[in-house]
Amino acid sequence: MGVGKTTFTRELLLALGVSQPPEGSPTFPIAHEYQSSAAKKPSIVHLDLYRLRDEAELDDAGIPEYFEDPSRLVFVEWGSQFPVFVEKLLTRAGKRHWQVDLRFCAVHEVQGVQGESEHREISITQLGSLS
């Protein structure tokens, strides 16, 4: 919690021409849908699965529908709670996908920092096909 998932997604959205409203992460509504301001850019969905408890709730919330349009960009926070379900959706949709992991760095990992570190480490791993 609080490592920067929503901030990271907000910056990606800005790079795609979307100014995210101040409501931030879609933790309570589960999904926010956007359209890029750039012409001919795909629609974008930002999902936050934190509050969902099981795969039945994912289905009830209509999460699979967001993956059906191959041109839609889908950002998923807390997808790690349902790795098999999300992987199945991505594979079925034939989407290129990456896993982005953010974590706080331990104080001893950041040179010259005393006390608690606010530094983050990010790793991006390609999981899906680029075809």
C-alpha cells in the first residue's frame, strides 16, 4: 500500500494524453474509463482489484469485458491477487502485457539516505507476446 501504483498509472495516462481526475485510484468504483485526447488513440481503463475477494466478484463487476477490445489499454492494480484469472483474460484477448512491480527500497539500499527511505524500485517484466 502506498508504494506509488496510482501515481505510476497517472503518469502513464498523462503520457498518453489523459488527464486523470483528482479521484485517483479506482479503489471504490473498481474501474475508471478514459479516452485519450490524441486522435485515433485507444480507450483506456484503469482497474483496481483491491476490494474484490474472489473470481466470482471479478465476473460480477464485468472485469472480463474490459479485456475484450484488443485496442483498449488496461491498467490493473492489485492484479496479483488473481494471477491466474488475469493471465487467462490477457491470453484470451491476445494482449501484450507487462507486470510492473513497485517496492520501497530499504534504507541501506539508498546511498546517503538516513531514516526511512521514500525511494522506490521498479521492475517491468514482459509477460505476454509482442505479436
